[in-house]
Amino acid sequence: MGDTETYTVTGPDGDEESFELPAGLVDVLSEQGEPSTAVVSDVVVQAMAQQAHVIVHHSEGDVPEDIAAMEETAAELFEERFGQSLEDALGHSH
């Protein structure tokens, strides 16, 4: 296995989880001078918004209202962070 870098996420209750990524991968994804923590945070926001989208719009059956509301908030947070709608980023809408 190659070299790795450790990142840690802290939840609202103070719980922490650390994980390893290949050394240099975050640098490949970053723009010049962008902090590595911003890159990892961007990926987390993107992934969570996409997963919420999949749960709400690509699942069989009805989705509970609270989960639909979470997906809507995730899409709003995505747009605030990246300056484009999640629908535009995904290339489709519902």
C-alpha cells in the first residue's frame, strides 16, 4: 500500500472518525492554494447531497417527508457552496 494521509471528521455531538486517503490525492483535486480541508469538505457536501438526491428521487415507493426535507436542504447547501444547483451539477432534474 502507498503512503496515506489521515483526515478527521468531528460530528455535532463531538464524536470523531478518522479515515485515510492516498497521499497527494486531495492535492490533485484542489485548486492552487486551496486548503486540503476545504477540498475534503467539498467532497463530503457533494457526496451527501448526491446520496440524498438518490434516496428521494430514485427510490421505489414514497419517501417520508422528513427525508424529503433533508434532501431539499442538502440541495440548498450544495447550491450555496458551489454556486450552481445540484440539478445542474448532476445534469438532470425531477
